[in-house]
Amino acid sequence: MVPDTLRVRSQPRSQAEVHAALNHYLRRRLDLGLDKLLVNLALDPASPFDPLGQRRIKKGFVLVVLVAAGLVGTFVYFNFF
């Protein structure tokens, strides 16, 4: 049996149908998305043994945020005060 994603369709689909199908496909994929990307950049990986446990913030992310805040603060101080 051929998976549904590999079937060739003989009829052209409208823009609304393609949009609905793509939206449905992406909503089924819970591992995709900008929010998941940002959370994975900021937090350590989840423990496979404790899926309900809290994720800790990465030390490198905290360092980058502090350096960026310092640079912005320095820019604002020397240019506007």
C-alpha cells in the first residue's frame, strides 16, 4: 500500500484545499514550529525518564541574554543620556 503522501493526484487542487491540507499536516507534527525552536534553544532537553519534570534554562542562553542586555544598555546610556 502506498502512503497517502506519495500518491499522485490526477485532479488539480484549489489553493484553499492545499492550504487546509498543509495546515492539517503541520498541526499533526507537534515537533515543528517556531515556539518549539525557541524553547529548545533556551531550555535543556527534557528527561525521557520524567516527562512531566521541569526543563532547566541553558547556561549559554543566559550568558547570551545578559551580554545582549549589557550591549543594549550601554548603547542606550551613551546615546540618550
